[in-house]
Amino acid sequence: MVAAAETTLQGLLEGARQYQVPLYQRTYSWTEHHLERLWEDLLRLAEDRVDNPKATHFIGSLVLAPSPQNGPAGVQDFLVVDGQQRLTTLSILLCAIRDHRVATEGTEHQGRLNEQYLINKYAPQRRLKLVPTQADLDAYVACVDSSALAGEGTVGAAYRYFCAKLAQPEIAAEIQRLEEAVIFGLGLVSVTAQAGDNVYRIFESLNNTGLKLTQADLLRNYLFMRLPTQGKAVYDAHWLPLQERLTSAELELLFWLDLVHRDARVTQSDTYARQQAQLDRLTTEERVEAEVRRFGRLGELLRLILHPEEEQDPAVRFRLERLYAWGTTTVYPVVLHLLDRRSQKTATSAQVATALHYVESFLVRRLLIGRATANINRNLLSIVTEMDKDLPIDQAVHAYLSAGRKYYATDNDVRNAVRTLPFYTNGRASQRTLVMRWLEESYGSKEPVALGKLTIEHVLPQKIGPEWQRMLAADLNPEENVTEVHDALVHTLGNLTLTGYNAELGNSPFPVKRVQLAKSGLRLTQDIIDSERWGRPQIQARAESLAERIIAYWPGPTAQTTDQNQVRWDLMVKALAAMPAGSWTTYGDLAALIGTAPQPVGNRLRAHPVPHAHRVLQAEGTVSGGFRWPDGRTDDPVVVLTAEGVKFNEHGVADPAQRIDLEELAQLSGVAPEDLPQRLPRPRLAEAQSRAGRFAEQLGVLQDSRVAGATLALLDRWSELGGSLLYGDAAETSCFLMARERGHADGDIWPATIYPSGKFEVVFQHLSSRPPFDDMALREELRQRFNQLPGVDIAAAKLTLRPGFPLKVLTEPGATEVLLEHLQWFYEQAHLSDQGSTITV
């Protein structure tokens, strides 16, 4: 049974009391964002109390467990089960108020505030009323003692923040009211466990009611609940080094990876419950300590996965860096297992490097054949438990990946896919760029190029003018047209390269592009600049050359694996089924998506019932003369499409703004998942800063000065509105306009992604799962708002996709101000749930 009561800081701290933050709790972690919200709440509260001295402001709960040794007299001891962040913050604030008043008014405030709220004057062995975690103790004591060390660490940063605020001239006359607001006006609910209560269960239940306690926090709590006598020694010797080595999110990842080693079916959401069950089988403190030591050893190995530059063996480091760059945590279980086997002397570094190479090849070859995500989690998570334990580790990994239908592409699969499939729409954008960079590195140039600044270039442009149309027309067969051949070729690997001159190249004729590409010195462009023209024969010849290089560079499956070439009719059905009313696509777009020609697509649609087949038109936007309803219907497709919202002109041509093109078909069918900011692990600060610089540099290279200046000004204004910026990790460094970051109660959210190559991408696809924009009406209002910009016309049918408009729109008179008005509306909508909310830990 627990007792809950409303209280204030005065009620908590007056009298002989001591609040001990358990050593297993997280360290003090409030940032300036949290402090600023508290400060603003305090200022409003102090103002409210002028007219209403009894006004209060609720800031959350505090969960306490009394010591069993508490008696009727003496210092009353309590364990702070939850709420230590706010209690620590308020104590630091009292230190800052005390020091400010001593400096500006007199020393009488020193003893008054110390003895009432900060120390137990007559209990020197229990002097501090609040005892924070071991890692924060020295910095906190320095604050209480007004020491010169009071400015150190996160605790010191909070102290300096409050000191700076109190020193503002306008606060001088308010200091008394402010102190009273802190001590008497901030309301808390104190939840106190009674004798016999399971304190851990209280802590655990809080996590289920919304407080931001991670599974790693819960597991740490449970571990040290199981160490009543050895806890301090185990914490200092084993847990603290692990906690310093890995972030909270990385610790949670570690505990999940440990479970996956035994059972590939364990999900990350089950981490705590499954680890708790494991710990329950440990009957002594010695066995629990051994488990913490084991976690420490695995934590060292996970550190290498997340920071591969720290690996000593060059070959292993090279492979670790590549898999880290690939950006999927599903490879981590097998990588951790490989490193663990090496640490236990049952595998060599050479075997580990070879095994990692097979994993990389598996990922790259699947991407090339358009199967990047098919059962990938199941395949990779099961390697550890299902591979042959009697084989050397590298052979075991290779054999496992090659067995069954895991889409480990054979050499013939690679040759066919590179020639026909739209590489540019497969997988994540960052992964496509990595494959291109790694291909360039495969040439082993003695004068390597800085590949990180290069972006993917379509040699045959995505939008072609008359000169390109004439070049393609020269290679046409009688039954073909230029549009369909262009759609079939433009996104294939044979037509793609890397460049730092993307903006300059644009849709330029081939002779112009050829000269520009020759400046870069990339071996990847050699076949291009050696060609006199760039039509279908040249693109396909380069595709065949690249396919052979891929086959030699990334080893394929064992000989037992059979070719898996097949037309992806399932993908076509998936894409068509996802097409919204009021949209249309072409036979060529569908053909390019699945790696075939337009005619087989038309034949398939006539012979097999497929959802929304009537939404497939000819390249110019007209109904094909050979169109037939597979079920024998006789409706006019134009009438049906018009009723669905497609607009036709007087010549029967569908509105091109409503066309779902190849890239958007890929989005609908899940081939090209959203290139999200990296989730786990979070980018390190230095990386984030370098990405911001890289974004600005690429923007300056790829756009003219007016567009670049307008874009950077927009980012500055977005930050002034309260938003933040997060940068992607692909070769082309994207910028996400974050309205809410990870950790917000409603989740992270952003309205748009900006690409230095010139696109302002509106992420309706992402917004459809984020409140409040999971409401279609709000997304529709956002679309209409963006359509107020000059030259912007986003079709309603694209409310589930990621359409966009060129950054050059920002250079139109008044465009930036209009866009900012709509972004501010978005930001306000994203934070409606914050109104009346309280600060939580």
C-alpha cells in the first residue's frame, strides 16, 4: 500500500530528513531545455502569486521509500525511487538563490537557506538533505558548499544557468517573490511506500504510466535490488565503467542483443521482461555480480561496433566501419557474436573479417535485386542460433546466408538486376550512395577522392530535353517510344555515377556533362567520359561492366544457391493497391519498378485482376487503346478516373501533377523506405556538427548563392520559431526540420526534409503516423498551405507520399515569409498537447 500526498519543497525539505538517490539511478541529466521550461514556469508563478499568494504550479511526482531503520526521532531517511531529476534541480536552484542573495544582500541568507532546505546542521554524518548519485555527488556538494568547483559537469551547468538568470537586472526586484515561489508555490505529489511494499514494483509501474524510464533503467534497478550487500562494490567496479562506455539507448541495445543470441524471436520491447526472467534464475549475489561482469565484457564489444575506429585489427575495423555506415541494427547480433567468439579465442580476426565481408555482400546484393528488406530481420537475427556450430565461423556465416530463400543474389541475379532494375529507388538513399562510393573504392585509386561530399548523378537526366530525346530515339525499336525507354533506363545502375557538380550538370546535354564529369577523376566515370554518346547501348554496356565488378568485389552465395530471377508482379500489385484515388501512373513507371518492359505490364493487367489497373495510363497520360477490364466491364476508364478525382483536359490527357511517378510508386510499395534520421544509436555531437557543416558546404556547391542563402536563412528562422535541425548521414547530407525531437511524449515529428541538391520534401508519409498529423484533415491543410507558395502544386493524391518543390521557390518575392508562416502553424499544431503539461523526467 502506498500513500500519496500533495506537498511543496518546504514540506519535503524542512526538518531532519535525508533523501538518498540510489546509485543505480541514472545520473543528473537535465539540459538547458528542461531548465528553461522550469524557469519560465517559475517566473509566471511568481507573477501570479502577486495577486494570489496561494497560487501553485504542479511539477510532477516524487516516489519515496522510507528506510526500515527510521525511528520516531533523528534524521528520517528516504530512498528516491523516482523524481530525482526535479528534486536535484530544485536543490541546485536553491543553492543559486542563496549565493545570489548572499552576494547582493547579506550573509544572513546563507545560514537560513542552508539549515532549512539544504543541510541537516545537527547531524554531521547525514549532513546533506539530498544525496545524489555517486557520479554527481562531488559537483552537488560543491554547489551546497559554494565551492569554486560548483561549475563542473551537468550539475554545474544547471547551477551556472540559474546564476545567470538571477543576475539579470529585471530579476533583482523579484528575488524574494521568486524564492517564495520555489519553496512554497511549486506543487508535487509525494508517493511514499509503506513498510513491506516492493519498491521495485512501484518503480516498474511508473514506466507503464508514461514516465520516461527506459528498459535499461529498469534493468539496472532490478540488478542492484538483487545486490543488497555488494551493490556499491559491483557498481564501482563493473557497472559504472559500462555506463560510461555506452549511452542509455546503447545499454538497452546491449541487453536486447544479449537475448537475441539465445532466441532470435525476442523483440526489443521485451528486453526488460526477458532479462528479468534470466536474473530471477540467479540465486546468489555472486552469480548476479558475474552477470554484471559479463555485461561489461559484451559492452566493450558493442562499443567497437558503435565506434569501429577503436578496433585494432585493420581488416576487422574496415568491415565494422562499413556495416556501421550501412545503418541497420539487425546486423549487430551476428557482429557481436563474431567479436565475442574472437575474444574467447574460438575465432581469429581474419575469420571475423571474412565473415563480416559475407554479411556486407549479402546486404549489397539484396539491395541490387530490390530485396533489401524482405525478411531481413528474421534472416540476420537468426544467424547466431541457426548457423552450423561445427564449421569455422566465416564458413558458417556464409553457409547460413546461402541456404534457403534468403535472397542472397547469385551472380546471374546481379547481372540481370543491374541491367534492368531501378537501383535509384531501391533501399535507403544512404545505402544506395554507399554502394556507389564502395564501387569507386573498389578501383583502388592511388589518388583517392573525398567521396563523402559526392552525390548520385543521373547521366541521362530524369527530365530530358530535345537533344536527349533525339539521342534515345536513335536506338528505338519500331514498337517503342522515347518516354518508355527513358523510364526503363534512367534509374538503372548503368546510368548512375557520383559527382560534386550535380547542380552544374543538371539536365545538360551529354557533351557538357562529359566535360564536367572528366574533372572529378573518379574511376567510376571512366566508361562515361570515354563514350561519344550516351544512349541505351552505352548505358547497358556500362551496366554489364559494373555487374562484373560487383560480382568480383562482393562474393556471392555458395554454389548450392539457385538463381532467384523473376518478374516482381507481387511488387506491381502492392504498388497499384496502394495508389490513392485521384492519381494515375504509367506502364513505363510500373515496368521500371519491377524490371521488365511496358508491354508485359499491359499484358499482365489485361489477363489478371489487379487492383486499380484502370489507373495505369500511357506515358502521355491517355488511356491505352488496348486497355481491357480483366473482369469484362465496359466502363469508360476516363469516366471512372474522373469520378475518382483525376482531371483530364479537352484532349483526354490526365493532369501530370496527379501522376505517381517511379520514385513515388517505390514509396507506396515500400521499396524505398523513408530515409529517417538515425535512431539508434544517436549520432555523436561532433558528428552532428560536422554534418551541419557538410550540409552547408554541399548546398553552396550544388545551388547558386541566392538559393543557398535563402535556404540557410530559412533554417535560422526555423530555429528561432523553436524548431531544431537534424542532419542525415548519407553522402548527400539532408536536413530535417524537427518540430519535436525524440523523447517528446508524442514522439518526434518534422514537416519537411531539405536536400542540398535542391528539393524541399514534404514528408506526408512520415506525418501519417505522427499525432496530430495522423489526422488526414491536418495533412490536407498543410498541403493547401504549401500550395500557396508560387509555382507549388502538390496533388491531393500525394498525401501519403513525400512530394516536394524546388528550393529555388524560396528566391521568389515573399515566398520565404509565406513558408515560415505555414511552418510556424505546423510547429504550433505539433505542440498543442504541451499546453498545461508538466516537466517530467
